[in-house]
Amino acid sequence: MKKLYYLKTCNTCMRIIKELDLPSDVTLQDIKETPITVVQLEEMHKLSQSYEALFSKRAKLYKEMDLKNQHLEEADFKHYILDHYTFLSRPVLIYNNQIFIGNSKKMVAAAKEAIHE
């Protein structure tokens, strides 16, 4: 599978998409227009082994809902990601059974290397 979950209103996501120079066989999914499904999230979890790794603690709602002061379990992270797109750490690239989560330079470099091997 070759898929990128992103937000087209996110400048960082758009910059990374350009930087990755994605092949045409990578499917792009704007998670605001087409919310992720339970099956898609479970696919991501299978590769990452953690819902927390997929969860964005930088989301505005994370602060607004005071989630940092709550003890969250894996089931909670899954629930929040499915409840609102902003909780998914973006972008998420699934490429040949590898997953790349987030926008750190290290993650983008690893994704770029996997794509252009």
C-alpha cells in the first residue's frame, strides 16, 4: 500500500508533499475532506504498534480539552483520532509496509529514502 494521510490546509503537510516528490502511485487522502476510517486507523496501528505514536499532542483541541492532565490509554488515543481529524499526527505515509508519522526532519528524510530507493 502506498498512501499519504494529510491536511491540505496545513502548510507543513503541503511542503512535505512537495519535498517527498511522491510517485504517482501514492494515494493522497485529505483527512478533513475524507475522514480516516476505523479500518484505516487499524492499518496504521498495525504498522506503528501504537495509537499514541499516531496521536498529535500539538493539536489545539489537546490543550483546549486539557487532555495533557488526563491519563490516556491506547483506547483513548484511538477514540480521539477517530473523533476529530486534528488528533492525527500529520502527515502519515504508508509506503511498502513501512509507516512514517509526523513532520520531523528525521522522519521526512527516512520517508524520502524509502520512496527513492
